[in-house]
Amino acid sequence: MKDVAARAGVGLKTVSRVVGGEPGVTPDTERRVREAIDALGFRRNDSARVLRKGRTASVGLVLEDLADPFYGPLNRAVEEVARAHGALLIIGSSAENPDRERELALALCARRVDGLIVIPAGDDHRYLEPEIRAGVATVFVDRPAGRIEADVVLSDSFGGARDGVAHLIAGGHRRIGFIGDHAHIHTATERLRGYRAAMADAGLPVAGSWVSLGSTEPERVRAAARSLLTGPDPVTAVFAGNNRVTVTVVRVLAERTPPVALVGFDDFELADLLRPGVTVVAQDPATLGRVAADRLFHRLAGAALPPARTELPTRLIPRGSGEIAPPAV
Amino acid sequence: MKDVAARAGVGLKTVSRVVGGEPGVTPDTERRVREAIDALGFRRNDSARVLRKGRTASVGLVLEDLADPFYGPLNRAVEEVARAHGALLIIGSSAENPDRERELALALCARRVDGLIVIPAGDDHRYLEPEIRAGVATVFVDRPAGRIEADVVLSDSFGGARDGVAHLIAGGHRRIGFIGDHAHIHTATERLRGYRAAMADAGLPVAGSWVSLGSTEPERVRAAARSLLTGPDPVTAVFAGNNRVTVTVVRVLAERTPPVALVGFDDFELADLLRPGVTVVAQDPATLGRVAADRLFHRLAGAALPPARTELPTRLIPRGSGEIAPPAV
């Protein structure tokens, strides 16, 4: 505030009046103070602000898909951390739409949340820069922010996919398909990169027809899986890029003889009770949510930290589907 | 507004000033207007208000459990209706805690939502009366409001459970257990009532040890299921009161010989791929959400409707687990 006052050529009390929206400041002075604030990237001390006003802190969570069970434990972990800090959690869902994400994040800021946790749908988050400068603590989770520096907590999508595909290769598979989410989604491309790395490490070629990215809607995934399994160069194993893809591929493979091997990214409920059990590369969504929320509240408590990237390891869980051998030729 | 003006003995313009927070009204006049408003239950025309201010409408959704997949399609349906109306949807989760529900609902109102959809955790919603009087359209979904008259959209829990249990009885079962959610939850007691009705209709006694209500945490459900299956009067079939209970009971029953029959309330992902497939009484959560949201936007558009109760039918889906015969004696 001293820097703002010096730059605007006014007293501390005047800056305080402008920031607090109090009367007694001429329009010209107010303009100068606001320009100085913008120029200096003035940061509210959120923690002090919350305590001073004696009101409940609130944090916003911008979700990606309300109906994807992967996010359930992540969302609940964020909620539990918020509750432990006595803060309200207000949520909005972008439904995978970048415009919607932006609209929601800004709407939550306009409603005076103290901090934001974002599961990004878009890849350009410069729209949040003024909010971050104004003191809204912001942490990204599951996928990184685009074109701004910000905290992010995510899983090792590249390494996890590479391990899962290497597991299929170790089991004797040479023709392995990859079905993933849209190419503009960070986790989708990272997992595809892991698939390609495992194939390259083993000196295996990847036919163009073996890779399919797109919507996780069942019809699209079903068509993609059937296409991988037929044609001149059919695969003997499938790597599914996330839980929404996996549950549809499971249905397609249930009909096939000889059986086709499957490893899926993300664990899911009842995966172990299916026959065969579904081998997965498991993330820990609850820990993703907890670490992201802890980071947010650390910032809200006034910690001045540079933006950091936290990457959590994944875990391969063999259950049967990923251990099916390729048919003898 | 005419009624308010007449009752307060002032002009329309004065009422408008008081409601709009404009200056030029004496404290005594303002008090008289406010008393008239309270007395008459003055209702803002929300639709007009939204249009007048030229801002985006926003509606709040108070969820019950972020990690219960049953609510995924319900939440997403509400979101889709809100989006179709160009409205922002802001969500909070009560985590099954009545105090939290109240705190969240009021926080959303304080942040000027135009309407609220509530999946109630508590059974006393009189705290919402001032908000509803002030014009916040409010619709309850999945469970009714407590101690206030309000719109509610829910499934026929009683009839669905009665049908599911009757199905087990028709298959030859006489000793049937019921494992449900906490007794303070409306759906839990309605489903228990359905179970008791089906047993009574068939002239079958219900042993006290066959009914277990409580948390849906896996440990509690596992213990309850094991207790039903052992002891002096073991059951040959189980009716599970919701999807959280069912997925745990499936695990317990997977270990049993001879096999035990199971019907669960709520369908769930992959229920058909388990062996045996799980017979369920399916609700339609997407329709619950859509009907509730449609009702809300109907009210926001200015419809002056008395509170209504909409009950959606359930559907029995036989898949194998509910058709297992009792062991021959």
C-alpha cells in the first residue's frame, strides 16, 4: 500500500479509502490510485481481510464434469479441507467447455470468493490474471493452467500410461491400441505420449489406425474399439485413456473371443469384481484434491510462494484383464 | 406492490424506493413499508428483476454428497437446464449435514442467487422461509422439504422398494433382510416402509435382526450384511436401500455359497456386467434433476404456482441376482 500511495502521490489513508470503497475521494484521485494499483499488481492480504471482516472465508471450485465419478473423491477431498478451515466451498461445473469455465470462474470471483481451485477445461487462463493480481489465491488441479504461471497439482499421466503400456508389452503384446479423450485435453495428450514412448522403447511401430482420440461418449468409444479390433491389422490389447473410456471398452471386449487384453487409466468402482478384473493405472484423486486445497489455504494464510507444480505418482494394479496373453499365431 | 402501498398508506413510488434501497424515504415510512411487505409476503418478480438489471441469472444447487455417483446425472441435468436458460449454476455440498445445508443455502442466497434447488440433508427448512418470501424460487429434489410447503420432485421410494421385495418373495424367499441408510433420511424410511409393506402383504413376519439402518460406509454395511447372513435365523435374500449399500453388499455376497439373492434400490454403472448381473429398482436421476430445474425456471419466469409434489415411478430391472432361488431345505 505504501508503494501504491507513493506512485499515486497520495497518502496511505487515501489508498485505504479507495480500496475500501469509502467516500471522500475525488474521482481524479481515485483514478490515480486505481492506476497505481493496476501498475503494481497490488495484492490484498486475503487472510487479514477475512479476519478483519469477521465473515466466513469462501473458496470456489470449478469442476469439469459433474457426472464423472473420477472427480467424486477429488471434489469431496477439497470440500473436507475447506470445512476443516471453516470455509464455504462454492462449486460450478464447466461441463468441459472453456467459455463456461471462464464465465464460472469470473462469476465466482465476482461473488467474492477468497480463492479458486480450477480443474481447467480451457488452455488459456490469462483471463484470471487480474483476479490473481487482486489477491484471489488460485490453484489448478488435474491439468495445468494455460499461458499463466499458477500452482498445479496433477498425476503423472505420461509415466502412468507408459508403465501401463509397457506392462502389456511385457505380456507379449505387439499390436496395442490407444483410445483417449479429446486431443485438446492435457491429460489425453500426456497419456498418448506415454503410450508412444512405451512402444518406442520396445522398438514397436504404431499404426495410425491404432490411435483414436475424441469424445468419451459411449457411441464414439464403442466405434473406436470395434475399429481397432477389426480391419487388416487388428490389435490384441487396448490401453484406455481414462475411466469413461474404460467402462465402454469393457463392454465391447466382453463380447470378444479370443479375449483381448485391457489396461485402463484410472481405477473405478467394481473394477475388481468384473470377470476378468480390470487392470488399471490408478491415480489418487482424493490426494490430488487434498494437496490442491492445502496449497490454496496455505496461500490464503498469507504464504507468498512462487507457483509450483506437484506431480503425484500413479500405481499399476494388475487384476486380470491386463494379463491376458496375445493369441498364439 | 399495490397491496403493500395501500397497507402502508404510501404511494407506489415510495414502496419502490424502499425495495430498491433508494434514498428519500423517512425511517418511519420505511418501517411501515417493510412491515407491510412482511405482512403480505411480498414477492419480487424475479424474472423482471433479472431482465431489468441485465445480469445473468444464477441458481444455486445444494447437493447432498459429491462422491455419490447416483447424483451425477441429477446434477448434470440441472446444469443443462440452467445452461439452456442462460443461467449460472452455483453448487454447494452439504455432505449430509443439516447445519452445513442451512449454512450453504443461506450463503448462496446472500450471494444473490435467483433460485435454489435443494437435495435436503435436514428435516427442518423453516430457515428458508424469509428467502422464499423475498422471492428466491425454491425446489426440493430427491427428498421433501421439512416443515415448510415447497415444490418437491422425488421418486416413488415406497412403491419401488415394495415392488423389489415382492419380486424376491415371488421368487420363493421368505427370510429377506433390509439394509438401508440413516433413519433420519426420508428415502431410507420410505424404502423400509415399502419393504415392510411387501412382507406384510405376503403375510411374512419380519425378525428384528433382519433390518439394519445406518451409515452407508462400507465397514458398517459389511458388518450389517454379515450379521444378516449368520446367526440363528439367516436371510436368503437381501434388499439394499441405495446404490452405496448395494455395491458393498455385492462384495459380501460374492464370497457366499450357496448364493444369496440381492435386489438393490438405484441402478449403477456396470451392474449388468457383474456375474450375476445385479437386479435393481432403478430411479431416473436425470429426469429428477430435469423436472426440478424446469419447475424452478418456470417459477423464475414469474409463474405463481402453489407448491407441488411430483413423484416419478421406479422400474424393476431383473439381471440375475434378484432371481437366485432360496436354497432347497
